[in-house]
Amino acid sequence: MSQFWSALVHKLTPYVPGEQPRLPGLVKLNTNENPYPPSPHAVAAIREELGADGARLRLYPDPSAERFKEAVAAHFAGLAITPAQVFVGNGSDEVLAHTFMALLKHEKPILLPDITYSFYPVYCGLYGVQHISIPLGEHFEVRIDDYNRENGGIIIANPNAPTGHLLPLAEIERLVAAHRKSVVVIDEAYIDFAGQVIPTSIALVNRYPNLLVIRTLSKSHSLAGLRAGYAVGNTLLIEALERVKNSFNSYPLDRLAIAGASAAMNDREHLEKTRLAVINSRTTLSTDLERLGFEVLPSAANFIFTRHPHHDAAQLAAQLRQRQVIVRHFTLPRIEQHLRITIGTDDQCQVLVDALREILG
């Protein structure tokens, strides 16, 4: 506390990111990072942009990041997406922040699940956006009919975090169609891990001008350290985001991020290879945990949400840490006995299973 803080700062409850320990030899399964390296084309593009002497870094980047927008549009060319329908930012968290200010700050409260990405209520507090938390179902599922009430907007992560639950595309369309007077934001941070065919809501944006889809390169493109995200939607929604961005920071993506992100979007082969590897490892790990007596929720993400009916989750997390394995434990109502475990390589997952087998005896 300080006398120099504004009244707003006194009221804020900041987001708590996953731990980034600097201990050697850890099997790190707590922050949903991709266990595989990014596209070699992305790495090469960053090196090329940097150049031999780094002289380009003395120049400002393209404030509109047109190269990245064009790469996103090309990636979704089959869905008739144009660069004018794309907004880009410093990770999807920044894109989300601008979305709360530009599209979700109205007189009526917005609707969001009670168990979801915990940054959403933080943004509400920061920007003065009233919200109503809609309880998930008995099996931690998002129930579309529960959102049939007046609202100033709706935001849902699909797949949801930290549960991994996936809403079918038909349910997303039913939600968007039922709330044509409100912006519906679908956060697809994990959608690339949803299955062989990716059920992205971007397929709906040309039919529904009230739909905004937000995605990130942190997970499936293995670029969490680069900080690049984007939104796709109607051009009027994108214009609102641009107006907020240019009133806040005209240069959110640096030259290296634009180069690397653009190349990553263009490398479909690498994306397909790594996302399928994660999906296969998820299936194996889920089976192994169930054999140890864990209850594992069906997941469409690069993590699983699980509990053991006879062992305290906090104690399990602490005992795993003693064995150089870290996972995420949330001390929140309804989920305090669950662990969220990132899908690592097969070798990392095996270390986790062996440690749990030892703990459980």
C-alpha cells in the first residue's frame, strides 16, 4: 500500500501467472507451454530480421504488423478471411485487454463462466466492466442455455481453461445467433489441440458480425516467449480494437515478433506435426493416470484436469515438486482438489507417471 497509488490500484486483484522457476532438471508441466521447439522457419525469420549486426532494431516496427495480418489471413484463406478482419497484439492477453475496453465495456454486465481463464475478471476490475459469473455444469461443462439473459457481451474460452472442456461449433453458433445485439468473444488459445479436425469459430465470423475470435501463437505454435496473438472478426470490431491500440501503444509487436509470428503461421506442416504429437501424448497420459485411480476430465487442450478421489491435490502437487515435477494447483471453490497438468513430451509424461506411482505407493 502507498499514498501514491491511485484508487484503482488499491482495488485491483492482479492475475497470478504460472510459476517460472529457475531450477535445473525440472519437468515443467504447469504453464501449458508446448514441449516442442517452434517452426525452424520462424527461427530463421527472426535471425534474418535481426541481421548480422542487429541494425534493423534501431528502426521502429510496422505499427500495423501487416505482414503478420496477411499471414493470418492466408492461414485461414479457406474461410475467406482478409487482412482487414485481423487484429494483432503482444500476445493474446493484450488482444483480450483491448477487447474488454473496446467491445465489452457497456452499461449491462458481461457474462462469463465461473471457472475459466482467471484473467477475465482481472480485466473487468481494471476497466470497470461489470460481470456475472455463470456456473459450469456438474461435469464442468459450459451450458449455452444458461447464458439466455440480458448482457453487455459474452466471453468464453473454447476449449475452456483450466477444465479443457470443448463446446461443439454448433453450440457456439447457437450462442452467437441468440445474442446478435452483443459481442460474443471466443478465446481459442487451445483450439489447435481439439482433434484431427480443428473446429475453429473463425468459420462463423463472416456470418455473424457480433463474433470475435481470439487466438495465440504461445501454445500450438510453441512461441510463448515471443508474445504474439491475434483476433479475427468483422471489420467494425477490428476497427474498434485498432482505435484502442493506437490510443495505448502503436507498436505492440516488435520487428522480431512480426517476422517470427508470420513465418510460424505459414508453416502448416510443423503445426500439424507438433499438435498431433501433443494430442497423442494426451491420450496416453490420460489412460496412465486413470490406471492410477485418477479421475480425468475429457480434454481438448494441451493439458488435462484431474483429481484423485483419495489424495489431496495440494499435497500431491507438493510431493511431485519434491521429485522435480511441477504442475498447477488452483485453490478455488469447486476445483481445489484438481490438478492441471500440461502435456509434455512422452518422456516427461512418463517421469510424471513414475513419480505419481511412487507417491501413491
